Amino acid sequence: TRRSSDLFPVGKLGALAVDKVPTRKLLSKRMEYTDGNVTAFIEPKASTTNQFDIDFELASKPLTNVFNYRIEGAQNFDFSYQPALTAKEIADGMVRPDNVVGSYAVYSKTKKNHILGQTNYGTGKLFHIYRPKVTDANGNWTWAKLDYTNGILKVTVPQTFLDTAVYPVIVEDRKSTRLNSSHIPLSRMPSS
């Protein structure tokens, strides 16, 4: 019997890599994968260029509240955690949107800075992994927690939310890419 915590490939932009044979539907520019009670949606972010959303829907209460993703090629990236602003930073007028608090800015280790006459990679920022918003069928919502360690991105949904949620529940696991050559290769992994 498959469980929602089994390996569930979300895939790669461009050529989607699939390690299992889940149900797959192509709905215009939206790709959908289903495995058990979990359905993942990959689609371009509305009114943007070079940005996309990876969301997943929980049809019923999952066996776990932790969803792990292996990020292929993570050794080539620097993950910069974006904490909440300090009281001093707020007093100094800095602002950080709620979905950026607890998120990760991801930079190339090699494609950054500018050398005259070569490609200008700017800061080298490739993409941003925003803090996921979790919403149940009644519109109740909470933030999930992100944690990145050694090539694994862990998305933790508060267990108390899942215990009281009205299903289905949508986890908006938003990613945005910059630079046409970047992609986020993700594979869903079993939770420990």
C-alpha cells in the first residue's frame, strides 16, 4: 500500500522527471500529478514571467505533517534563510512581507557578480522559495515552516491545523525563478 509520505516526484522544469507512474494530467499550462491522497500542481504564476507555483492538495488527513523534497544540484546553490526582521530593523523602516519571513533566497555559487565583457549574473540569485500558506476547504489558513539542510527542503504543516482542517487542504509551496536558465529540480521524499 502506498502512503502519502512515499517518494512523490514533483519533477523538473522543462523535462519533468518521474520516478513512479502517478496519474498525470496536462491542463493547458498546468501539470498535475496524483499519488494516493496527494495531488501536486505545477503551473506558471499568473501575470508573471519566469515564475511558477508548485502546490499540493491533501484530499484527506495525511499520515505525516512533514513533506521532504530532495533538491538535485543543491551543492551548486547557496540557500539564504530570510528570518523575521528584528525590532531595530523594523524601527529603521525595513519591511519584509509575511510570505518572505521564513523563506529562502537561493543563489548560484558560481554564476554571480559581473566581469566586464561576460554575462552579467548580478547577485546570482536564481530563485526564491517562499513560505508556504496552508488553506483548508473552509478558508482557514496557517503558515507552514520551511527548513533546508544538505539538499533536503522540509515543509512542515502544523499538526494541530491538519487535525482540525476541513479537507481538501491546499499547501501553496510557492517558488519563483529568475534567469531563464534556472530551474528547481524537486523530488518528494519519504518523511523520517
